[in-house]
Amino acid sequence: MRVLVTTPTGHIGSRVIHRLTGRADISVLARDASKISASNVTVHTGALEDAAALTRAAAGAQAMLFIIPPTYSTTDWGAWMHQIAVSAAQAIRASGVSRVVMVSSFGAQLPDLGPITLLGKEEQVIRAAAPNLTILRAGAFMENLLQSVPTVRDQSTIYGVYAPDTLLPMIATHDIADVAAARLLDATWTGQSIRGLQGPADISYPDAARAIGAALNRQVNYVQAPVEVVMAGMRAAGMSEAVVKGYGAMLRGLATLGYKAAAEPRSPETTTPTTIDEFARAIFAPALQQAEAVNA
């Protein structure tokens, strides 16, 4: 079986390649081939926005992992995402890929959630092209907490926009990848379906701060900040105004709506194994130690 993995250098794509190794013939599409460290893959150079390049990469593939990656520089987020989805749809039709697994987001079915709502629109583009499609609507990535490494290092504090009692379905990205890899390797399923992925339990940001503090053997606090302050930080980091406004809409919408209303109903199928304590020990603590070493 040949599987095409898009975004092969991201958290999910790289883990999927690891899970497929020795079990499938793996192709990838990458802007920069030098960033692909795996030696067991066929590398096609090109951008996801380039339908011709994506079609060449998809040739002969029976399954495809499709992810629209994050961007921080676009001036029109909706147009950029749509171009990638249309490119993927053209490649799926032209190459005859049998099964597609698309990683989306909880709340993609809802309006006024910025990039999450945009993902929902592009789900429909892929639906029209892929008769056999699994959409994975994942919860909040635990890896998003890595953005707090500098403030935990310097202030022992995590900042966020959510009220301390807001519960979120946080999930480790390698759990998303493991579900995606299993689906890609399964040649028996047909039809279109949506599967929520939500981690082992809904947790709050103070819960995450406590887990990170325990992994670091220090107290880590959570401080709620206005959305406008978070957006100002994004601007200071160099994000485009379109991206800043998109994230602002997402954060305001989710803070008002609540994750519970946005996510798929929790069930054994949506529940994945990695806990926030395991993430804190295995991922966050080493990232902080590396940041401290660089800053020393």
C-alpha cells in the first residue's frame, strides 16, 4: 500500500510516518526536501497550494493524510486555506486515491470561530472529492502549551484567555497521529464519517499548570488574560493582521460558546490515552530544559 502524507514535518505528519514505517510505501510532499529526515520515504518537492505538485505526489497512492497546516503570514486566511483544499481535491480526483483521512478541528461545524470555521468549509471541498473520507475533529492540542515555555521559564506562569473553570478536551498530537495512521492502514472501510478526538478527560488550564508544575517540581500558576492582550502578543511575534484577527475571533467564540458545545459527544471512540501529566513529563519538561540551556 502506498500512502501520501502531507505536512510531513509537523507533529502529526512526522508521527504518522513513524507509525507507517515498515507497513506502507510512504510518499510525502514538502516545500524543502532537506527537512525530511526519514530515509524510508519518497519525497516530492512542492507546496500544498500547487495542485500539479500535489497530484504528482498522490500518483499511485491508495490512501492520503490531508492536513491544512497553520500559517502566520497570510493576508487572507480563508483564501489560502481554500486554495490548499481545492488543490487537494484536484489531486484526489486525478490520482484516484481510495481513502482520505483529514485532520480537522472540533467546532468546525459552527460559525464565528475564525480558522476553525474556515476548516469546516474546506471539509466540504474534500467531501465532494473523496467518497471514502474520515474527518478527525481533534480537540485542543496539548502542544499549544509549548507556547508558554518562555513564561513558565521566566515567570512560572501560563497565560490564557479562558476562565479557570473552563474545561477543554486537550489531546496530544501523537494520539491524533496514531488514530490517523491506523485508519490509513485499514483498507476495509468505506464511506464518509466524522470522528471526534478529545484526549482522556476534559481539563482546565489550571489543571495543565498543576501538571506542568509537578513535572518541573515547582509551582506553575495560570493567569487569565484578555483576548486583546493575547492578540497583541501575536502581533509582537510577527503574525499577520489577518492571522491575529482570525485567532482573536476563534478565542472569543470559544470562550463564549465553550468547548463542550463545540466538540463531538465524548465516547470511548473519541477518548485517547495520553494524559496531561504524561505530556508534561515527556514533552513540556524537556522543552523547558532545552530553553533554559539555550538561555543560560
